[in-house]
Amino acid sequence: MDLLANLALGFSVAVTPTNLLFCLVGALVGTLIGVLPGIGPLATISMLLPLTYHFEPVTALIMLAGIYYGAQYGGSTTAILVNLPGETSSVVTTLDGHQMARQGRAGAALAVAALGSFFAGSVATLFIAVASPPLAQLGLQFQAPEYFALMALGLVGAIVLASGAIDKAIGVTVLGLLLGMIGTDVNSGTERFTFRVPELSDGIGFVVIAMGLFGVADILVNLEKAELPRMTAFVGRLWPSREEFRRAAPAAVRGTLLGSLIGVLPGGSAALAAFSSYALEKKIARNPERFGRGAVEGVAGPESANNAGAQASFIPMLTLGIPANALMALMMGAMQIYGVAPSPRFIAEQPALFWGVISSMWIGNLMLLVINLPLIGLWVQMLRVPYRLLHPTILLLCCIGVYSLNSSAMEVVFMLAFGVLGYLLLKFGCEPAPLLLGFVLGPLMEENLRRALLVSRGDPWVFLHRPISAALLAGAALLLVAVILPSFRRTREQAFQEE
Amino acid sequence: MTPTRRILLTAAALAMAASGASAQEWPKERPIQIIGGFPTGAGTDIFARLLAEPLGKALGQTIVVDNRSGAGGNIGSEFVARARPDGYTLLIGTAGTHAINASLYKSLPFDVVKDFEPVALLVDVPNVLIVNPKVLPDIKSCADLLAAARKEPGKLNYASTGNGASGHLAGAQFAQAANVDIVHVPYRGTPPAMNAMMSGEAQIMFQQSIPIMGQLKAGTFRPLGITTAARVAALPDVPPVAEACSLPGWESTTWYALFAPKGTPSEIVRRLNEEVNKILRDPEFDRKVKDMGLVPLPSSPEEFRQVQLRDIDKWRDRVRKSGAQVD
């Protein structure tokens, strides 16, 4: 069997002492930067790159990959404990993970996140090993009409994502769309809503908005409470209950599948995977109102999805030579310097390198589980830190994190402004999460709509003639009907009761 | 002489004295930063990191690469234009940031010539004219491509990594010179543009050599021509566009280069220039650079200034003809 022989070759490369050591180093560094908000894997990998020039290419790649998926593990920790996403892909984990922490289930949430990530990491590794070439081909089926349809589906999902009033969710999503318009238009090169501020010419950064809306806004909300509840009392049992396991397991499986599929798409990212998984879990849940109040599925699904997505995004790079996102572009640049440029013939030309890196991913995920489970007890102690110390520390870390993205003081100011906006949104009872999704999807949707029409020379039927695009649009329409119908039904029921 | 003017002159004299003192100490005081104007992982970033290591060793000082990306590289350029001219802040600029942008943008908050000291020209970065053989199996040469484009005007798309990117301008320049009607489809950076080429959404592209060397070796893309005037070492079988498409004199390349803020002491500029040229001539470094399809360009600061001035004029004309404009 080819696969077994390939995996055997891979493991023989991955378990040499040097490679094991650097796999561990990568996983540790990844966990650390994942926990620190704003300091992402992109900055870390670019800083460590010169060090790796002297390594064997396979060792270097094993370490760099470890940093990337390690960061997905670490990012959930602060999201759950202090409502601050360590990585953008952990934004949705704050919604239910932090609520669980407030109810004394922080340990359970962390354990579910770690176990879900491990499961997703293992499956995604196997997934890459078995299905890389056909999956990469699937990615190529996606052209502008398909991307437009996918974004339309995602946008409808954004409204589903919100708990609470649907009109508010739509309003917040539209605000996100408008914020996404800021910057230089790809098609015409014209600047929109930039007010001659050069920092706005490429739009506002996702991290800037996410940290402002979630991290800073949460601190503002907490500050106005005269007496802060000490979390000490709520630390509770560290391990998930049987009931929590029962709910979390299927969500983790669904999240893994979804994450693997989205990760393969060029332009798909771990963050998008996590968002989609959350929307899916909420849609299929028997009582969706539990979401946003500490539903364990809302942690298990997205956490599995972001890890699977992170690993699957290696597929287009390693099999087609196309980087799915900025981080993969950096990895590809590194590989070029090592003299092993990725291309469609990469697997055939460098089998030891390809299978070695793939096998190391499973080993790395196992290491991460072993590192993270015992740490849960320690992390939970963070909740005992009084707010007067915790809040300034978080604020400082956010500022450092945002500044480190582009070395721009202006972006720190933007982040603080979004903190105030997030505070106002919470005061008005609006969920900030759909804003972020609108912000991410809106520009992509517009860009692909216009590109599809440019390529079809203005023929709008192109969206329905192409089967994948038509199916995705039909899905969006169905979802929209499903969202609107229950609220209709409820109004009708209320009307009947009044009679 | 007005009082303000006198103060300015005194300040300038003081600044010169101060920088004179630091020129002797340079570069012992603190790490040197090379600012890049494009995102991490972009060609400038990859090249700056490749250069930083041997250059740091030669100078006995750590070199940090710091990307301040945005506005077509202008944010990074502006930062360096305003930085202290003490040799500790350098810029990896390109023909894009320091020649094309001068005409592409209606106004820039700095002057690409007056606000910078040219330090060293680094490499020539060719664009490769590519098609996907799976999508256009019959097009084996530039002549085939021109024939196909003339047969069905307005049918073929050419991808670029963005409005005003060198690949866009090369495409517009090509279409105009060859008198063919091909449609420009811009993407947000290299990855989506390459994906469009793979999936057949776009059929033609002028793409910088760095990210596609592996693809060309694997045969995913068929190179029809290279935008340099002569062949390059890494792609010996690819003829220049001028030859392949029968467009005599046609070329369209960009360069990467090192700039310092205006007023950086000339001893520092000289020293940097010498060390950079030594590295560019080092056989090991030369091999790495050529493997990426780049052409090393060791030269003096004066020669580099001439190249920059010449290219500003050249690109002004091309930008005007392409109709590209950014507010």
C-alpha cells in the first residue's frame, strides 16, 4: 500500500532526534505566541526565518509548521479565560468559551478546545496524506463566481451567527460591510473612505478590529461595574463532564470536516473555518438559544475547525505551489531560499521532505496535547489574578500586538476606537461577531462579483450556469428562508395568542 | 537672511556635525533596520532577509527587516524619508516605489529623488510572460499568442497582482506595443492571481519570477518570454519578449535597491555600497539569487541614481499610456 509506505518514510524522517526536538520547539513557541494576543505566527515565523537558513529544509519546515498550528492551540486559551482572542481564528471561541469560564467551566472549555484541536489535527494530517492531490484540484474549481456564491452563503451565515434580535444582527453586519469598503478598490485602484490617511489606504486590519471589539470593549464593560465578581469562586472542576463530552464530540467531527474543506480553498483561512463551524453548530442545535451562554459545542466545533483549517491550508501550497494566505506565502519564500520551491511536482520530487513534514504534524499535535492538558490547571489560575492587574496587562499586550503588525502607532489608535465602538454595540445589545464576518466577507464578495462579471463580459447568468456557484447560492437562499421563517412563525404565534 | 532660515542653517550644521560623529562610530551603536514597503513574504521581504544575514556579518551589526506595508509601498518609503539620516534606517525600495509610483499616484507626501540617498542597486526582477498549457495547449510561442489574440479581440484575460503593479503595466505596455486587445483582470496579490492562472479564469500573465520558478520547472506554466532585454541565467531557454514577440527594443523590468534617508553621511553610503556589492559578487549568494530568476546588479551609488532617473521618465510615459492611476 502506497500510503503506508509513504507514511513510514515520513515517520522515519520525522522521528530523528533533531527533527523531534525542533518539532517540540515549534509547538512550544507556537503555544506561547498563541497565548499572547496580537503576536501572531506570521510575525514570529518571519523573525525566526534567518535562523533556519542553516537547518536542513525538512527540519526548518517542521519547526515553522509547528509554530503555525501550535498558535491555534494557544490562541484559544486567552479567548476562553479573559475573552481576548490570542489569534484571529479564536475570535468565535470567546463567544461561548468565555461564558463557560464565567460559569466555572474554564477547565472544561480548555480541555474541550485542546482535545478538539488534537482530534482535528490528527484527522487533518491523515486528510492531507490521503487526499492532497484531489483536494487541491477541487480548489481549482473555484473561480470568481464560486467565491462570490461562497461569500453570499457566509454572509447569510453571519446573521445566523448572532444571538438576539435579527434586525440588530443585520445592522451590525452592514456596518461591517461598510468598514470593509475602506481602502483601495482592487478593480479600479481608487481609494474609498480613506480621507487621505495613508494608513487607511489598504483598509483596516482584521486584527485591529477584532482586538478592539472583543478585548478592549470587554474591559470597558467590566470597568463600569462597581464591584467586579472575583472569578476565584468559579474555577470549578477542571475536566469536562460526561454530558459535555457527549455534546462536544460530534461538534468536533463536524468542525474538523468543515475546517479541512475551507482550509483547502485558496483564500480560505483558519479564521473563516472557525466562523463557519460556529454558524453551523448554532443552526443545527436543538436549542440554539444556549449559544452565547456557554454552549460547549460552540467551543468544540470552531476550535477543531481552526486547527484543521490551519493544517489543510498547507495542501494548496505543497501540492500546487499556490500559497493560500500570507503565512503560506512566507513559508513558500522560505522554501525557495532552502532551494526546494513548491510546485505540482513537489511530492514526486521531494517525497522525504513532503511526507516528513506531514508526519511531523501528527507528532506535533500529540506533543501539543501533552503540553496543554497539564497546563490547564495552571492557566485557570490566571483567573485568580485580580482585574486591576489583569486589565492593564491585557490592554498593554493588545497595544504591543497591534503595533507589532505594521509598526504603526495609528493602528493602535484605531484599535482603541474600535474598543469604544464595541462598548457602544454591547450597550445597545448588539453582538459584535457578525460585524467582523461582514468586514471579512464583504470586500471579497464585491471583488469577486465584479471580477466574475468582468470575466463573463457582463453576463449575470454566469452565477447560475456554473454548478458549484448555483448550488452555493441555492444554499444561501435556503438558509435565508430558514432564518426568516421561524421568526415569522413566532410573530404569528404571538398574534394568535393575543386574539 | 531671515531668522527662520538662519535657524534652519544652524540646525543643519549641527545635524551634520552630529552625523559626522556618528559616522565614525557607525554601525556599533545599535541594530540597523531595513524597512520594506510590502507585506511579509513578498519578494522585497524575502530578498531583504536574504541580504540581511551576510550584510550584518560584514558590518558586524545585527540587521532587522521591518515591513511597513501599504499604499503600494509608499508608507514604508515615507517612514524612511522622515527617518534620522544616521545609517541605522535603510529602505529596500523598488522600481515600483521609487520610479512608477511617482507617476502612478497623483501626489506623494515625499519626493522619490530628493528625499533619498541612493545606496546600492541590488537586483533586476524580471517578469515572465506565462500561459497555462492545460488551458491554452496550442499556444507554444509568443507568435501563437499574438495570433490568437488578434483572431478574437477582447477574449483573452491577463491577470495581475493589482492595479499599477509591474505585471499590470507590463501587460498594458505589451498590449499597446503589439496592438492586441486583451482584458486586464486585477487580483489582490500573487496567490489569487496564480490560482486564476491555474484554474483558467485568466489565460495570460506577466508574473515576477520569484514565486513561479518551481512552477516553470514543473511545466505548470509555459514561459513565452521574459521582460528583460537579455536572457537570464536561471531560465536560459526563455527568450526575451522583444525577440519572441518581434517587438524590437521592448523591455519591462523592475529592480530592488537599497535607499537611505537624504543626508546620510557619504562615508556610510560608500561603505554600505561596497559591502553590498561584495555580497552580490559572492558566488554562493549569486547562485541563490540567480536560482530565483533575478539578475544581480552591482553598481555605484552614482550609477544607481542615473538608472533611477532614467526609469522615472520611462515609467511616466508607460503609466500614462496604460491609463492606470491611483488617487
